[in-house]
Amino acid sequence: MLRGLSRSTGVLSRSRALPVAILRADATPAPAQGGGGGWKKNKGKGKDKEEEQQDTRGTANVEKIFPLFANMFRRPTDKIKRSPEEVKRASEIVGRYNKKMQERHALKHKEFTTKIRCMWEAIYALPPSLREAAATIDPTPLPYRPPLTLTPPIPGFAEEEEKARAKQRSKL
């Protein structure tokens, strides 16, 4: 059922098709033993007329909504035709981009590891009595620094804002 469902609707993967198959009112899980698993349709065996009416209403709604979801995951069918020169130039550009990004990543990684190595060298350069204090992490938060702006602050704005907050707190 899932293989046919994903092919017929254009859904990219079975994992995305599974929730939709579960939502369908006429699909129930097959037994775990034998038969290869999957989902099987109920043929209406052993159901009351009321249950069948509920199933058809639910199925009708899902049938209306399902194409909308299927279109979201459909692969594009129209491909842009490019000349061999364009393909070659695009691959060269992508290759240069990847090379530069790898160099950038390697440089950042090198800087980071150098900082860590220098930190530990500085800690080991301390006398043994101070090493433990230097190696512990200080949990106190950093002091507040207002963000840098291009315009000066509006005089009295912070006080008015604080008064408005105090009013809000008093109402609660």
C-alpha cells in the first residue's frame, strides 16, 4: 500500500506517506506476522452501518485534503534545460565555493583549537595552588551591556517604560 501510495501521489518518501495512510479511515495496520506487514484496506467486514457512514465521511474529507498535501511533497517535473557550457561553468563555481568554505571552516577550527591549547598552557603555567581555581568554570552571569546603536537614546524613555511595566504588574 505504501509503495503504491508514494508512487501514485508523488510523495517523496515512505516515511512521509505513512502518516497520510494512517489518517485514511479505510486503512488499518496489517498483522505483524506473515504477509509482509504494511497496511490493508478493510472491506467493510463486521462493521455496523453507522460505522460505515462515519468512515465514508472521514474518508471523503481526507480524499479532499490529501491531494493538497501530496502536491507539497511532489518532485518538480519540469527541469531547466541548460547548455553544456552553463553546466560546466556552474560546476566550477560550486567547486570554488566549496573549496573556500572548507578553507574558512578549517581556519575557524584552527583558531578555536589554538585558543583552547593556549588556555590550557596558561593554566599549566600557573602555580599548582592556583591551577584548580583557574580550571573551574565561573557560573556568574556577565554584566549587562546595552547594545550599540547609531542613534542616541530618547531621554526619559526608560523611565516611562518602567512605569508602564509597574502598572502591568500591579494589574496582575
